[in-house]
Amino acid sequence: MNGRSRIGPSWWLLIPAVLPILLLSVIPLLEGMYLGFTDYRLGPGQPELNGLENYRYMLMDYTFWSSFRTGAIWALSVTGGEIILGLGLALLLNARLPLQGLARVLILIPWAMPPVVKGLVWRMVYHPTIGLFNRALLDLGVLETPVNWLGDYTWTLPAAIVVGIWAGLPLAAVMLLAGLQTVPQELKEAAALDGASSWGQFWYVVLPLLVPVIVALGTIEMIWNFNSFGLVYVLTEGGPGDTTRLPMLYAYEEGFRYGNLGYAAALGNVMVFVMLLLIFFYVRRSSREVA
């Protein structure tokens, strides 16, 4: 049997998996890329090609650059917070503590909640008059008067970032916990015999072995956080002003609030390009490690 006849049947077996991907992902993606080069608007009429007009307008669009900057701040802050706090939580869960199994289940609850529910819960927590957050800070003497956390230009983005970290922290902790459990105990024992403290064992033995997990987690979280929509939309609807208008919210508003579907598709294409850059650098780094 030659090589070609051996490969043929295996390709047929891939069709059930590849066909749904083509129908549900690739074709809509190609259609979105096409619409980004049209003047398509909601309503009667067919879209007409307008070349690079959407992208030329985007270069001069202040709201686009503002949303892009906000999205970068949001994605970097939330991802960094998830990894740092998630590592601390993973170390705690990896220690021999009572009710360890129950704690590992309970921490997943915030991650399992739908974004709309998370947003509504935190709208109540941040409420300027009846919210628990203001009440706790007033009782502790940190505040003298209540703060409108989701309506103040200064505090809205930091307040939303706290919610984003809280929402993604469980997944980060679970992934890092899985990474911690792959660290050979013998290496830590050898470091301890050489006189390394607990901090030295973590810094020189555990952390380097966790780097591949942290890089993979950081890449995934950056993509998810840069594409965030539901949580921030329920929390602030992008306001006040442009303070929490992430790129996905801006694309949604252009497409479905103002009917500029062609421009919204162009915004989506730019976001896809940014995400592909992140994936490219991650794959390139992973390939070097394998080599």
C-alpha cells in the first residue's frame, strides 16, 4: 500500500470535525472580513465595496483610538492581576489545608457565573447609596462620603478592572494549581538540602517551571480580556464618557446602535489582526522551547 492510499481515508475521518468549524467559524470570519471593505448599513440596499475607506476613517477616529487604549489598559491590568493573585491563590490551594477539596470547588463559582449576573451583582456592590463596598469603606473610616464608583470618571475603569480580575481569578488559579502539581517534589527537597529557604525554593525552582503555564495563561487571558463585552456592558455600558468603552463595545455600538455594519466589521477585523499577532508570538515562543 503506497503512502497516498494510507493518508486518504484519514482525511475523510476529519470531515465531521472540520465541517462545523468551516460553517460556524471560517465562513462568518471571511464574510466579516469582506464587509469590512464595504459601506454596508442596516436597512434596505446591498453593500458596495468602498476599498480602504473604513480603515482610512478609523485612523482619524478618536473614539477608536480611545477604545483601543482603554482595551489595552483593561486587558493588561486584568490579565496581570489574574496571574499574580491567581498564583497566590494556587499556592494556598496547593498547601495541605483542611477542606481543601471544598475550597477548590467554591473558588470556581465566580468564573462559572454568566457575565450578566456578575455585572448585576457588582452593580449592587458598587451602588453609591446601598452598596456593600461604600458601606464597608465608610465603616472603616476610609471614606467620609459615598463614592459613585461606576459613575465617576476617575474610578470607573479601576472599579471595572477589579471586577474583571475577580471574574477571571478562579480559572487562573486552577490552571496555575495544575502547573504547581507537576513540579517534582524531589527538586524542592534538593533545593532545601542546599539551604534554600521556602522563598528560594519558589523563586529558583517552582517559578521557572511555571513559566510555560504562565505564558499560555497570559496569552489566552489577553485574548479573552481584550475581546470582553458582556461584563463591562452590564456594569457601565462603556461610560461615563469613553472611560470604559472597550473595542468590542465600540464595534457593537457602531454596528447595532448606529447601523454602520461595514465600519463595525472593519473594527472587528482590526481586533482579529491584533489577536493573531498575540497568537503568532505565543506559537513562535512555544516552537523555540520545543526545538
